[in-house]
Amino acid sequence: MTKSHNTSLEDRASFKNWLIDVKGMTPKAAGDVVSRCKRVKRELGASFDDAFRSEDNFVSLMEMIAQYSYRTTADHIAAQRKTATLRTSVRRLLEYKSPRKVEKFTKKRLYSVAPTR
């Protein structure tokens, strides 16, 4: 994934409002989702536009999230939790940006839970 100055999170307020209005989240929970997406973008250099372009790119991002989580967390259970929360946030962004793709890209688990060592 390459960095992009044209970020999919330019409309953070709109995304947050969608999470509140459509998904029924509290403002705090919606803000947490937005923050997690920003973290994935910042820490992994992820371009969501690229990641959402194809199923292979999406799967690659999901695997990168797992690798990042295990690399930055000493405890296995905490790494699993971090992986799950980051992946869920990115899936919510996919649902917001490309609702037709969310079912296709997430219908079956195509990506690993833990990175191979």
C-alpha cells in the first residue's frame, strides 16, 4: 500500500456522523473508530483508496494489520484484540465508502488471524 495525500478520511466528520446515525454508535465509540482508521493509515502507511480498490488489496491490508498488532504488542491475547478492533474499524470505513464491496470483501475470512513467523 502506498501513502496517498488524497485520504479517504478527509471527510472524518461525515464518517463519524454516519457511524452515529446509521450504525447507532455513541459519539465516543464513533470517534474511536475514526481514530483507529487514522492509526492504521499513519502506522501502516495505508491508502484506503488502494485497499478498497480490490479484494486482494483489502486482504493484504487485513494481513498487514495483524502483523502490525503482533509486532507492537507483547501479549498474544492483547494482539488479537488489537487486530480485531483495527480490522473492524477498517471494515466500517469500507462499508461507509463502498457499501457494495463490504459483503464481497468480508463474506468469508480470506486473511490470516495471526501472522506466520
